[in-house]
Amino acid sequence: MNNYDNIDFIKLELKFSDPDGMVKPSYKTKEYHPSKHLILKIDCPRISCINGGFDITSEVKEALLNNENVVNLTSSCQGWQDSRRINKNRCLCHMSCNVTLGYTNT
């Protein structure tokens, strides 16, 4: 699926938590209006995280192919906690994401 003309919006309701307590639980909402490209990458909220974040592009594309309206996703950041812990300790910040897909009426 390369053309997203039938998609009105993609709304993400994000909740982050951290097993180490370095990031206070936080909530964020983002809305996208894709046209030809769909890339959904979310930065890790842990400031010291190296090469982390969350890529939910493939999960959302699959939901679009299945004409789903709501998808709930969870993921743990696989970046490194900080520059001293590269190749030793993963970040593991947790993200819960409620994805709402809005389709056009055409």
C-alpha cells in the first residue's frame, strides 16, 4: 500500500513508563495525515537514551490493510540507557499506544 488517499487521519495516544523510574509516566497525543508515505517513529522520552525509540510503522500499515479502526500496541525501547552503558544495558522504557485510524468516506 503506497497511497494513503483513503486515510483521513492516524491518531496516536501514547503512554510512557520506565522500569527504573528515570522517566515519570507521561502521556502524549499525536495526529498524522499521511499521503504517499507512512513512517511512524516515536522518540524515546528518556533523554539519555542512545539509538532508541519506537517504530510502529509496520503494525499500523498492517492495521490499515485489515481496515481496522483501533489498534493497541505495546513496545519496549531497545536503545541503550546512556553512553556509558552501550552494549551493556538496554533502555527498556515502555510505551503503550492506542492507534485510531480515520478513513475518508470516498
